[in-house]
Amino acid sequence: MIQLYIPLNFLGVLYREIKQSLADMEKLFTLLDQNKEIADKENAPVLQLHGHASPDVEFHQVNFSYEEKRQILFDVDFKIAAGTTTAVVGHSGSGKSTLSRLLFRFYDIQSGSIQIAGQNIMDINQHSLRQAIGIVPQDTVLFNDTIGYNIAYGQPGATHEEVVAVAKAAYIHDFIESLPDGYDTMVGERGLKLSGGEKQRVAIARTLLKNPVVMIFDEATSALDSKSEQMIQAQLKQIAKSRTSLVIAHRLSTIVDAQQILVMDKGRIIERGTHPELMAMAGAYSQMWERQQHHGDGSLSADDA
Ligand code: ATP
């Protein structure tokens, strides 16, 4: 009973905290800093960027399972060169989001290694790792607070000018100015409800304020209207510029310019290359692309994504 009680109690506390204050996946990860399974080694050094604006990210022969007996990733091996964008596509459940969870060290891998700027993420201080990585999640849950607070969240010292600057860069400033109370407008469950595209722009502004050297963009599964989609695309390019980026993509149209595209199937990378290279292979990617064209709106069906 006692053995059962401890983890259940921990989960209960965690669940309540998440329900009350979860802003996004990053917050969840921060809460899980308390997860003692993912512990810092004694005197773990902070991540060193050696003066580089953006670091290489490498997965070396990564094998991973959430639970014993069910392996999720098999010998996953790829490198995102500093300052470039790698996109991951594949059917639902193929392991795309798992890659981002592992890069953030939400879980430890069973074998292989994940390195940032040549440093194994299991050897460095977790806080410094998470400071280096910004996540734009699929669905951003907002705090019941002002929209200004929601953008500044995570960067307590941010000035109003800085918040406005990132809101402009995320193309949400004009919208905020049009609200009755501007940056002081209450949002969230008990305030103004924002659309999916607006929420994602808040998440982008928040990430810009954090100014991370590595970016993870988890594209929303549900299609946005085409104007929002185009805006998000423009912003994505802007924040990916000069940053090492991993894009979990559900719509192939959003990633044609990526320097590298990985196609995942059942936990393995089955194809890799640029969009033209993958099209020339006439394999899984080009089939997905053809199917997407038939949808007309550039989106994949849930089954295809
Ligand atoms: P989608 O496109 O639907 O988001 P995905 O390719 O991102 O899917 P993942 O979320 O990486 O897929 O999941 C890969 C596999 O791992 C799935 O089979 C899923 O059921 C399993 N999985 C994900 N999270 C957990 C977890 N916390 N515990 C156990 N299994 C999990």
C-alpha cells in the first residue's frame, strides 16, 4: 500500500499543479525537474556553447522505450548542423514527439547518446540544458492572467518594451493593441479565449523572449486557417533563422525548405534528405506528398500525419 501511495501521491500533486498552472510542455518539464529518475550527476557542468550562437545537435544510435518490452525508437541516428532546421515527418505514433521529449531530457535513453555542442545531455546540468532549448508546443495552454504576463512568463525580468518587441516579431502586437485593455487584457479559461493561431503566436513570442539557441517547434495537428498558417510559417522561418531547429511536422507544405527531413516509421528513420532529394527517391515521403496534394489544403489526414 505504502509503495503504491507514494507514486500516486506524487502524480496527484503533479496533476494538480499541471491543471492549475500548466502553460505548455516546458512547464511540464520544469515540474518534472522534481523527477528524481532524471538526476544531475554530481557537479554536472553547465552546457558550454564555446561562443557559438547555435550548437550542433546529434542523436547517436539512440534506442529508447517508455516501458520495458515495448521499444519505441530503434538506432535513431542523425545530426542537426548548427543553425539549420531538421524536420521530422511520419505516421502518428512513429516516434516524432518522442525525439523532442528526449532532447529536453524528459526521459533518459537506454542506449546511444544525445549531444548538444558535443556534450552528452546526460552529463550536463539539466537547468542549463533546458535554458538552451525553446519549445513552441502543439497546443499552448494560457495562464488565467494578462496576455502580457503570458508572453513574459518564464523570463521574470523582462521589460514591457521587450515584451512588445517579441509580440511584434510574432505578429501578435496589433491584435493585442486592438483589445480593450491591450497587454493587460485577461486571457485563459476565465478571460478572453484566443484562437489556435493566436495562442501559437503567444507561444512564439514567449520563445523569442527566451531566445534559446535550440528550437523545437511542434506543429499543431489541427489545421489552422490559411492566413494564420501563413503567418505562423513566416514566424517559424524568423525564429529558426540562425538557430538549430527541430520541427515536428504534420503538414509537409510547411517543411519543404528544411535543410534536412527525416521520415520516421515505427521508431526508425526510413528516409532522409531534402525535399527534392526525397521526392526523387519516389518512396514513402513522395507518397505522403502525393496524398497531401489530394487533400487540396496542404494538410495530411490524421492517419497520414
Ligand atoms: P503524433 O503524430 O500522433 O503526435 P508521434 O509520431 O509524435 O505521434 P510519439 O508521441 O513520439 O508519436 O509516440 C511514439 C509511441 O510512443 C506511440 O506508440 C505512443 O503510444 C508511445 N508513447 C508516447 N508517450 C508515451 C508514454 N508516456 N508512455 C508510454 N508510451 C508512450
